[in-house]
Amino acid sequence: MSLLNIKEFYGQSLGVKTPWKVTEVSIDSESRQVRVRVECARGVPWADPETRERAAVKDWQERTWRHLDTCEYETVISASVPRIILSDGRTMMVSVPWAEAGGRFTRSFEGHVIELLTQCRTVKGAARLAGITEDAVDGVLKRAVERGLSRRAIAELKNIGLDEKAIRKGHKYATILTDLDSGAVIDVVEDRTREATIALLTKLPERSLAGIEAVAMDMWPAFIGTVEELLPEASIVFDRFHIKKHLNEAVDRVRKAENRELGKAGSDVLKRTKYEWLRNHEDLRVQSEAEFRELLAQDLKTGAAWTLKENFDRLWGYASMAWAVKFLWSWTEAARGSGLTPMARAADMVERHAEGILNFLWHPITNAAAEGINSIIQSLKHAARGLPNFESFRSRILFFLGRLDLSPA
């Protein structure tokens, strides 16, 4: 390939446009580096991007950018870039066609790093494959999210989810807003207070708020109060998986109390059985469930609590609201009549939130409906232990789950 063709190759690869031109390409075999020089004529007129008026050049600054490797040689772009004086007296470096403003990488290289991130799911893995630092990859990730948010036009929303996630020890939470129909995370705010929830919802355009029909959520007062205030026409649907969590906790409290009683009597039948009572036993007829069947046959209080918890799942299968209401009241009476205080308290909770629970029949939505969201957030939460602040955690959630257009322009 002739020298002229090499210059044209890199000019096209970089997207170099007039008045810029590739003037030199050199190869340093010792450092395994390709160096591409791009220059611009000094007499070119520049305009203030806001007023479109001609702007004077204050000075020229030397810049370098990392580009995609050439045959395993690191490729570096260099250019002297003008800084112009804006109409309000500020100075600004002009944008170059091959890189984002202020970036240290070409658009092609940033696109490559973004692809590595989507495949690796970790900053550390992408940094290793790209041959750059984790801080540099983190910068690419944050710029990608900023671009994506600036481009995003939130369409009409119908069903949304409000969910809390513990992000650090010491009761540090985040509130996550999700479009349940598309599965995209719309945004994340720190904390789970009323103020945080209001801030999250008021980020939405008014036309989007007006179209929301149902909101899936936990039975958290801050969520309930905010939705009732800001979305009075929307139906509150208490998330069925959170309800199952509360019932599981009630069963476990019964187990702990009974285990203490049995221990005093010299029986260890409930020892090391915690997770047996919390997991689903879909078919007790199969041979693998023999040990659990033996537990149930011992007429334990924990068994009675587990049966109540499992029976509650019948509610979600009703098509008739009248039958669902009848079942719910029968269930609460059975739970109260069981003589098990944790289950009686669970019945009180169900009764207080009956409307939002029954709304599931009209709006069968849940915060766990978007496949993979919870597991990805869990892995991001694990990685967040080493992150300096909440914004880094938010950027990662929006990068992987926001369904944003992340690519460089």
C-alpha cells in the first residue's frame, strides 16, 4: 500500500473531514505503535456553536487519542486543536470529527470499548481486553450513558415498576424505576424515601405520567404515598414476589420459635431445615421430595405455616374478582385461626393491602417480569462495593439495563 493510500485509509477510518487532513503515518516497530498525524490549516474560520458567529482562535493545543489497533500495533492519533473565544468570553476547544469532545479515544475505539463492556459485563474485563485502565473504561461507560440519556425520548408509559434495592450495608438503598412493558430501567435514585421517589417520578415528562395505568411496587409507605399523590388515576399493584417474601419471613419466624421449643424437648427435627421451608416444592409426589414429605407428616407448626404460604399462591390464578375476594378473606381467616402469631400478622398485612393485591387480576404485572434485570442488578451491586459513589452504580445500571443508544455519534 502506497503512503498516499495509507493516509486515505486512516482518513476514512477516522472519519476525517475538511478542513482536517491526515498528513503523516509512521510505524515504530520498537514500541509497536502506529502514529497518525492529522492537521488543519491555520487560516480556517471557526464559528461559535451557539450564536453561529465567527469566533477568534485563542491558541492551539496538542492532543492525542487512542485508536483501534492496527495489526496488533497500538494506534495513536495526534493533532493540534484550536481553542476559540466564544461570544460570552469563554474559551472552548473545537470538536474534531474523530472523537467526542474532551475524550481521549477516537469514536471507533470508544465504540469498541462499549461492545467489550456489553459482552464482559464488567469494567475490569473490558479494561483487560482493551488494554487500557479501569478508570478509562469507566469514563467511556459514563459518557455512553450521558449520550444515551440525552438521546432518549421516553415514549408513552403504561405499566411501571418501583423497586428498592439494598446497595450497601447499613440500610443504604436505591429506588429503581422500570418500564415493565419494555423491560428498560428508566432511572435510579439513591434512597427509598418519599422525596427520592418524587424526584424519580417527576423526571418523567408530564405526558408520560398521564398515561400510566398501573404501578407495581412493594408495600413501602413512601412508594404508596407518592404514587397516590402524583398518579391518582393509576392502579397500585403490590408485587406478588414481595408478598411471597413477606410470607416466607412469617414462616421462618414460626420455624425459629418452634425449633427453640423442640430443642428444649430434645428434638432436632427442624435443625438445618430453613431453606426447605422457603423454596418451592412443586410436586411432592416425586421421590426426591421424600424427606420434605416426612417433615410435613410430623404435624409441625412450621408445616401448617408453610401450607398457608403455599395456598396463598392460588390467588394469582383467579380470573374472577369475586372468587378472588372470597378466597382472600377465607385465607386471612384461616391464617388468623391457625394460632400462629407470625401468620396472623401476615393476614393483617394482606387485609390492609387487599386492594393493591387484588389489582393484580386487572393488571398482572410484577417487578420481576423483565427477564434478567434482578440478577444483573445483583451482580452490579456486588461490584458496587468497590465503587466510589452512588453515581457510578447508577451509570452501570443504566448502561446495562437502560436500553439506551450508547454508541458514539
